[in-house]
Amino acid sequence: MSVLDVLSVTLEIPSLEEGFKFYTDAGLEAVREGSVGRLRCIGQDRDSIVLIGGAPRKRLHHITLRADRIDEIASRTPAAGGTVVPCSR
């Protein structure tokens, strides 16, 4: 059982505009959907960072991972305090 890749990170932040400035200055492309910002590396077909604006403070919302033997990981996740959410893709 192993994690193969980090697919994306979702962060809650107070100001979506400040988050966009930070990540676009670093070279990512940004798309806004209401209070959600989606950032991708140039030429990439999936989000690398998702920002949820309007939060009282900065915090990690969740991380999306790619792994093999996902059933084994899913069975251990609740005991570690996590939740498995099915991928919608």
C-alpha cells in the first residue's frame, strides 16, 4: 500500500483575491467560481490548488491523494481521524 501522488491541496483562506495574487505571481493559472478559486500549473488539465475564500483564518481543508490498494487505505482512514470521500471524476 502506498500513496503515489498528491493530486491537489484545498485551503480555506480569508481573501480569495490575496490568494490569487500569491499563486498567480508564482506562475499558476487561476479561475474563479464564486468563492472558490481553482489554480493549475500552465498546461495541466487538473487543479493543483483549490482556494475557498471567506474563511475566518487560513487552514487546510483537505488533500487529494492518488494511491494503490485504495480499499486498504480507506479501511484505515477513520481510525486515523479522516474521512474517505469518493472522487467525482
